[in-house]
Amino acid sequence: MTDQRPHIRVNVFPGGFNWPLYVAFDRGLFARYGIKVSILGTPNSIAQMTELAQSQFEIAMTAVDNIVAYVEGQGEAPIGAQPEFFAFMGSDSGFLSLVSRPEIARVSDFAKRTVSVDALTTGYAFVLLEILRRNGLERGDYDVRRVGGMAQRFNSLRERNEDGTLLSAPYNILAKHCGLTELVKATAVLGSYQGNVAATRRSWAQSNEPQVIAFIRGYHEAIAWLYEPAHREEAIGILMRNLPQMPRVVAEASHAELLSSADGFFRDCNISLQGMKCVLELRSRYGRGAQPLADPMKYCDLRYYRSAIG
């Protein structure tokens, strides 16, 4: 019998921060709400945002700064301004850590050294620049190299092509196992920050509101399931099945980090407006043209979230 459920393709960067998607998929939570979900990988934000604009998938799990950048026409991909892009659900703060080669003992040691980013104008590049600025380093004090997504940056740092980069779990954990140093977590420097969100195109969401609501409900239920202590062993098993190259010790450390009571996944799956203000402040400082951005709701629409969660 043909599956008649609406099919939603979700585009993601590789990493443990996709855990709620894996849980919702493996435990049939999306199916419970009447949708079929496929998870697709992306190598970098340029590819992801280009394919979102081309309708090659329906939902992107991405840094909200990517959405802001492309709405404002500041994205690195040559696709122009994308006013269709918007975020409808929050996931986390990005779980970002500044990781370095072992000989670097403090952030200020990056003077006259090289750091890597995904893209020079999107993603978490501005978080890295701000961490360096708050530790006394201005833009001309160090070099920046564009390397690609989290996996590419981790491998490049491990190969000693750069001196430091921002990594999220499990890559910051893998980095420590490889002898690299986790210098500081981004939220310890910046405070509240909106990292990953679920984003799509306005026209698609308007035409497919029930599917958007179903996706939010499935994801929200997966987050609640993950936070139940009794589910720890099964949750680790789901993560390792979906990321078969991950050693158990890293999966266990990822559980502690991604489900931290202080900095773990957002339990309510809402978008942090305080965190959005931080994103906009950084883009106002470092973005192309350095134009002031102040309205989080230009890049978000929470009506779908309110319908799903109440």
C-alpha cells in the first residue's frame, strides 16, 4: 500500500544536535502526527541555503543567523535576498565551544594565528569574532579561513591547518579525545544566544500549515522523551545507530552536554527572543554593510509554534 502521508525533507548539518530528529524518526513520533520525514545532510551553509531557496527540501535545521543573513541579502551564496526564509521553532543555543590546538592556553593567544569558519558572512563566524574581540583581539590581529561545516572544521583543525575553530557536540568532545583544547563555551562569553532553529519558506508553510504543526509536535515530544532519565540508555543507542562512527564514550558525553539542565536542548522548543537579540547585535556589528538590525520578528513567525504547543 502506498504511503499517503505528506513527505517532509529535513536538511541538517551532521552532529549530535540532530538527536531529537533521530528520536522522532526512530520512535515513530512524526508518523504519529501524520507526516513522513526524511533527513538529508549538507556540507555547509552555502549549499543548504541555496537548496532551500530552490525548494530542494522543505525544512532546514540551521543556525538562525543563516536565516537573518539571507533575508537581509548578506548571505555568501549568490542567490540574493530571500525574504521567504523564516524560523518557526527553536532548538538550542548552538552548543558552541571554541576549540584550539593544545599549545594555545587562552583566547588571547590567537593573535597572529588562524581560525576557521563555515562561511565568512553566515553561520557562527560572528560568534567566533565576538569571542575574540571580548578577549582583546580585533579583526586584523588574526587570520580567518573558510573551511566548511562542523565536520570539515574538526578534521582541518585536527590536521593542524588552523589554530582554532568553533565546534558543537560531538565534535568538541571528539576534539578533546584527540588532544585538542576546549577553551571556552560561547554562552559563557555571550550569554543567551539563539543557535539552531527549524526554518522554511513562508509560501510553503502557509500552504502546508498542518505539516509544520505536526513537525513541531513530533520534535517537541522527542525533546521531552530525551530528557527523561529512564530513557538514557535507549537514547544513547538511537544516537549511535544514527551516527555509527561515534564511540560509546562520546555518545555518553554528548548526552551529558546536550541534555544539560543549564545549556541543553530548549525544553519548550520556542525561539529565544533574547537570544535572537544577541544574534542581531552580532550581525549589526560584523555583517556586510554593518546595518543595524533590531526586530527579531522579521525573521520568525511563531503562529505555527503557538498552534502546535499552545
